[in-house]
Amino acid sequence: MARTALEHALPAGWIDEVFEQHRLRQYTRELLFSTVIRLMMLVSLGLRSSLHAAAREAEDLTVSLPALYDKVNRTEPDLLRALVRGSAARLVPVMTAATSHPSLPGYALRVLDGNHLPGSDKRLKPLRALRGAALPGLTLVVYDPDTGLAVDLVAAEDAYADERTLARALLDAAAPGQVWVADRHFCVRTWLEGLVAAGSHFVVRQHGNHPRLGAQGEWQECGSCETGTLREQSIRLEGSEVSWRRIALSLAEPTTEGDRTIWLWSDLPASVSAAQIAQVYRRRWRIEGLFLRLERVLHSEAGRLGRPRAALLGFAAAVLAHNVLSLLSAFIEQVHGPEPRVSVFHLGRQISAGYEGLMVALGHGPVLTGQEDAAGVAARLLALAERVDVGRIATSPRGPKRKVDKPYVAAALAREHVATARVIEKDKRMAKKTP
């Protein structure tokens, strides 16, 4: 299943075409860009421990390791966006065969959030004398919670780049019928009006210094939802004649930051209720799960890739791999039912465990002829999904975490250590003495 999805999402010829269409200063001499992506995908899926290990075991690599790293270190950010967008566009028609329950009927959700790559190893000479962390870059990711696919990516080499400025580049992807969901950081007038001009809609949390309002309507009670009670009013920006909606969600339980009311802005029509808008915004948190999976399962934050463009390429490769695993999860759940849910972690482990044996048995030749359309690929994945043992890749849900108050302690006390065996033995002796 993984090979089928990979060959459809990222065929070598298509990757090289994308490279030729979107490259600026790079060029192809001996090393194809499709080879670079294939090696990076092996690392993201856990099939190889590092890019160096993947290159040493690649039988068809015709250039030296320094030449490979030189190409990786010069990969242009615009090329990464073209790969993620194009690959997602190739997978969406296949995914429609496994997903049919949109969160908001009639609309396509687009969840936007930023992600700073963590500090990398200080292998570069200019970084060795620095004590602070060296941040290799920043990305904006657009996530479709209904399909589980990351559909767009904007990469910046400067880790201190302004996310709201970078978000303007995403306006060319806005289309009618979309609903863009974002946190308060993106409650910016120019960006919101850009979405409206493109025919899209938005659900954004209000910023503390939100754009100035020119008019506010009367508050109207709108009932309740799962997390609290709702009120709504109409608003107009200063100098604008267009009315938007502001929704106040009074929470039954405060957020981790102590907020008891969440203020949401939206331009969705009145046919979409305030409760539906609140539910749409609640799904924004799914992108946090995406970032967690990219980090923990797909090794998106490889500390050894210290150069910004190399680190961004590693992150983009992890996004591409995540889309493939999301596709497999959707088809497996379509065949075997949504419960138990497929764990991306265990799915990746199963793929990495069987990869070498599969290569020996089937060889490195393609499993697709290249003539299959989306329906043909979907039919093949459904047939293969019937043979999957879901118990091996199912999630293991845990109960709710108990809240433990951790009062302040002195640093010297916090650094003390104990022998676990002695503590357990002491606890046993105390239990025996207690009547």
C-alpha cells in the first residue's frame, strides 16, 4: 500500500518536472531532484537513520556525498511549496474514495498555523561559539482536517520572519467554497479582506489589538454548544461597509491560559449557525496533532541538518510522507471501520519493519504502470487494505491525565536524585506497617 501511494503521489518523472518548472538558480547535471526527494523520504519514514546512511546504501546514486549535500543545502523554498501543493492535489481525488463526511457540509476547511523548526546541532562554523539555540527556519502549513492532508506549505529560511507577512503568499491558493481557520495571530485586516476578495470565508479568533471596528450591532443569544454558551453580533471594520459576524463563546471550563470567553470572527452566511462556527474553530487544534506526528513519527526536525534550506527540505519531506500515511489510514479505516483508529506511529513502524524484505521479494521496480487514474489507485488500495491486520496498527487510547500540582522547589532540591528500587522498597515497608 505504501509503495502504491508513494508512486502515485510522488512519481520520479513528475518530481523532476516540478523542479524544472519552479527552480530559480538550481539546475540538473547528474543528480536528479527526484533522487534527493526519494532519499529524504526514506529518512522521514524511518527506513534510513540519516541522509548519509540513505545515500551510502543507494545503489543508483551516481554523485559523491559532498555533491548530494550541496544540492540539499541549496534547495529553494518555493520548490518545496510546489511539491507539497502538487502532491496533495494528486492525492485528493484518491482520498475522496475513503472520506465522505465533511465537517461543514458545502465547504472545504483550511486550517493555517505556523511552526518554528527547533534548534539544530551547531556543526556550522559560525554557530559554534553561540550559546543560544540556532533556529534553522519557519514554516506555515495549511491542513485539511477532513482528509488529513497537508495541502500547502510556505517555508522561510529566516526563523524570525513575520508569519502574518508570509501568510499573504497563501492568498493565491484561496478559492470559493473554502473556510480558512486560524488563531488570533492571523486576525489581520489585509489578510482577511484578501480571503474575502478571493471568494473564501474565514473563522479567526479575535486578536487583542484586532483591526479597528467602525460599527457593532446588538448582541443576540445563540444557545449553547458542547463547550459553553454562545452570543453573536454583527461588526463592520472602520472604513468598510461589509458586515461580518463576531461570536462570543463563554466557556464552561477555562482554557489552559485562563480565558473564559473566546471571541471569533467570521464572514460565513447566516445559514451557518454560531454553534457550527464554534465547532469549526474547535477543529483547528487538529493541526497541532499534525505537527506532533511530523516531529515524533516522521523525524521532521532533524538536528543534524543545520543549514536552513536543508532543514526545510527535511520538514517538507516529512509533510509528504505524512500525506501518504494519512491516505493509507483513511483506506484502512474505510475497509475495517473507524474504530479502532489507525495509529500513524504504528503504521510507520510496520512499513519500516517490512521494507527491506519487500525490496528483496519484489525488487525496486514500480508497482504501478503509470497509466492508472485516481479511481484505479483507490481500487487497488481498497483491495490491499482488506489484508491489513488492524490490531497491529491501532491506537491505544489512554484515560484522561490526572492534574498534578507541582509547587515551586529550589533548584538544588530539583536536581537531587534517588534510587528507584530503594524508594519502592521503602514504600512497601511503610505499607506493611500501616494497619
